[in-house]
Amino acid sequence: MDVDFKILYENVKEELNKSMSNMLLYKSIAMQKDVELKDNNKKIKELEENIISLKKLSENVEGVEQCETETMK
């Protein structure tokens, strides 16, 4: 009986160690994905800001072209 308990204990201990190892691995992967997500969100925000800037620049160019056209008339 004592031997069976020791074997059972060792098996449970081994499974627990595997589970803890897997948990740490998954936690590490999740943290990396979180960093990647934050980086991607930052890039998206920068792209949105660039689009807004380009729209404003485009409006300014259209305004200048319109002024030039009216001046030439």
C-alpha cells in the first residue's frame, strides 16, 4: 500500500510539474501576444493619424490649385 501511494504521489507530482511548465509557457506566449497586439494597435493609430494628415494635405493642395486656377482666369 505504501509503495502504491508513493508511485501515485510521484505521478501526481510529475503531472503537476508538467502542468505548471505548460502554464508558464502559455503565460509567456500570452504576454508576447499582448506586446504584439499593443504594438499593432500603436501602428494602426499612427496610420490613422497619417491618413488624417494626408487628407488635410490633399485639401490644402486642392485649395491651392483652385486659387491658381482662379488667379489665371
